[in-house]
Amino acid sequence: MIRINLLPYRETARKENLKQQITIIAGTSVIFLLTLIYLHISLSSSVGAMEKKIKDGESRLEVLTKKLGDIEVFKKDKKEVEQKLAVIKSLEENRLFPVRMMDELAMLVPAKDIWLEKLTETGPDIRIEGVARDNVTVARFMKSLELSSFVASVSLVSTKQREISGFKLQQFTLSCVLKKG
């Protein structure tokens, strides 16, 4: 006996194949959509985290900028204080100099031979005006000034004879440069 299948098996196989393809395409589309949704959510959270980091960085930058401004003000104040301290130190070191200078000058002036009339200090220069018995006494006084500890150099500005109370005396003007330190 021979059996003949009259059912269209090819059409059935084709329908089965079509159902499989539709199932595969639908499954792949669902997986693709789920993957896209996952990527979107993860990228959104990454962007949110980055934005939060940027805001935190900007706020920290503001704080550090304010601190930097405070540091600059502190440095400026420190510099001013150091300058004031340097001036005070300089004044403190030099406050006894005029006293010592006058004391040494008093020791250098020969008694009964020279009379000082005027002493003018202008920065590092001193101008001494006075009267002496003669030119030799003025020259000795200049030599002793040059050997003193506070005078660097002495120069004679002028000398002229002048009569005081019947005595002929030499009126002189000296210019001295003080030693530094």
C-alpha cells in the first residue's frame, strides 16, 4: 500500500520557519531595546555624576580662590610689617650714633684753639663751621677728624681771616662725609 500525503508539508514548514524568524526578530528587537534603555540609564547616571563632580570642583575652586586671596592679603600685610620692622631696626641701630658722634667730636676739638659755631648734618654729610687760632690748628683738626671712627673724608670748603675782640682768627668751613654703618 502506498500512502500519499496530500497535506502541503512545504507550506507548513514555511509557516513554521516564518514563525521562528518572527520570534527571533522580536526577541532580538526586545534585547536591542533593553540594551538601549540600559545604556541610556547608565549614561544618564554617568552624566549626572560628572555634573555633580563639576559642581563640587567649582565650589572647591571658589573656596580655594578665596583662600588664595586671603593668602595674598596676608603676604602683603607681612611685607608691610617686615618693612616697618626693618625701619625700626635701622632706627634702633642708629639711635645712639649722633650721641657717639658728638662725644667723639667734642674729644677731637682742641680746647682753647678751636671754637665750633655750627654743625649741620644732611644725610651722610656734615658741615662744620667754626673759628680757630690759625690755619695750622684747622689742618690738625682736619687730620684728627679723618682719623676718627665716624668720618670717611674731610674737605676744607673755605677759610678766611676774621677779627674777633681784637684777635685775628681763622674762620673755617669743613665738609665731612660720614662712614656708613
